[in-house]
Amino acid sequence: MALINKTKNIIIEKKVKIALGFFGQLKGLMFERKKKFDYALVFPLHTKTVAGASIHCLFVFFPIDVIYLDENKKVVEVKINVKPFTLYEQPKSAAKYFIEVQAGKAIGTIEGDRLEW
């Protein structure tokens, strides 16, 4: 399964993993090695929210891009190059999903684009 920008018809990442359950979402990319991070990590949220879509990068040892999506998988915001050990990031608008990818992978993805996996 791949992460695809359907609006631009481009593959953002060839592999996708879903962060399921409380512990899967709590761990996220913490302690992941950069060499092994060759996938998009999708976080499905229970409800559309701003606070619930907030992230931290504690114990994430490399920069990442974060893509926030609404319930229709339309991009509501993109954060490029979120630094390791960032204490708090949240979207400006409510999101139903967010996706973490390698830094630079989300460049060119903009608000309003529709993604699929």
C-alpha cells in the first residue's frame, strides 16, 4: 500500500504503516532508526480535532514532515522539517488523520490536495 497524492497523481511514499491502538499511536516514531524509516506512518484519530492531532518528537532522532488531513483525506496543513525533540506541534485546523513521513517527502503537498493509501 502506497501513500498517493491523488490531486497531483504522485506517490509520496511507497510503503504505509498504520499506527493502531493507544500504544501504537503513543510510540509513533519514538526510538525508530532513520535507516528503517522508509514508510509513511498514518495516525487515524477517533474524531476530527486540533488538540488530538498534536504531536511531539521526543525521542525521534531525525526531522520529519507531518501532513494533517480532514475526514475526506484532504490536506488541511503540512508541516515541513519538524525538528527532533520538538515538544509540541498542532495543526491550525481540526484533523481526522495525520501522517508522518521522512523530511522532504511532503514538499509539494499543499492544502486542498487529496491523499490516499
